[in-house]
Amino acid sequence: MRDLILKMSISVDGFVSDLEGRNTWMFGADQEAKAWSVAFIGTAGLHIMGGRSFETMAGYWPISTDRFAPPMNQIPKVVFSRQGPAILEKVKSPPSAELQPGAESWTEASVASGDLAEEVAKLKAQEGKPIIAHGGVRFARSLVAEGLVDQFVLLVAPVALGKGLPLFSDLAAPAPLKLVSSKAFPGGAVAQTYRPA
């Protein structure tokens, strides 16, 4: 049985993006925080995400030379989408000369379109390294609301948005969490890891 880890960047006031869905504020200049994030996502055996995030990322990571590109491209993916396999047809392959190693993992992703809890249970039952879930916010909220997350890894950015899209807004009741670890970075970001209490 492997853990499902929800890794999200979040503002100090609990938002994962502004009201329009923009989150450029999370990509600060703190190179240590970025290196930690790259190393962390590289520990995944599987990346899972919602359909909108998948479409956005599939258009970016295969040709990106950012240091996040190797783990984002080379680790297998499952996209959760009611569109079924049709979502893969929307993924356009750039010219092969531009593709980074592992880029084909986006067009070869598995698609989960059944009940969220059942699909996640199947993935957790497989052998292997942890599953790391990425947003968008609707997908992340669904995982939280269904109680499917084994670890929350929240990179808290040193910014307050005032308004935005919160991560935990779909909880039916308060969800106590136990702090497992905390790491502060020179630029002010703090990586907080929690498990459900």
C-alpha cells in the first residue's frame, strides 16, 4: 500500500491561487525551496492530476528545460477526467527535436474516469513509490473532501493574497492534522508536512 501525497504551494492565508486561478506568486526566487521541491517530486512513483492541470502541464513540461522538467516528464502519470481517453487526444506533441527525455509520458498517461475513491484505492494498492497529487484546486479539494490524502505537503509561500481559491473549503467538518515535519527556507517559504490526526 502506498501513500497519496498532496503537494501544493499555498499562501500564508490558505489560498492556492487568486480568484482568477493565477498562481505566479508561488514561483519566488528562493532557489533552496525550488531545489527542495524538485527533489521531493522526484520521489514519486506516480503523478496524478485533474484534467485541466493535465492539459496545461502536457503543453509545457515536454519541451521545458526548467529543473522541474525531468521528474515531471519521466515519472508516469494518471489523469482524472470524465472525458475518458479522449483527453489524451488533446495533448499535442511538439516537434521531436524539442522534446525533453520522458516527454512521451504525457501522451501515454493512464486515464481514470470512474469513481474518485475507487480509482485512488486501486492506485494506492499497487506496489511502488508514493503517489504525488498535483492540482488544480478542484481536483485537490475533491481528494481532501473524500479523505483520500495520506500526507499534505504544503509549501507555504511568504505572501498573503487576501482573496483567492482555498484548498480546504469543501471539508464537511474540521479535519485535525498532525505536523510531521517543517523546513524553513532562506526566502521565507516553509515546507510543512502533515498527516491526518
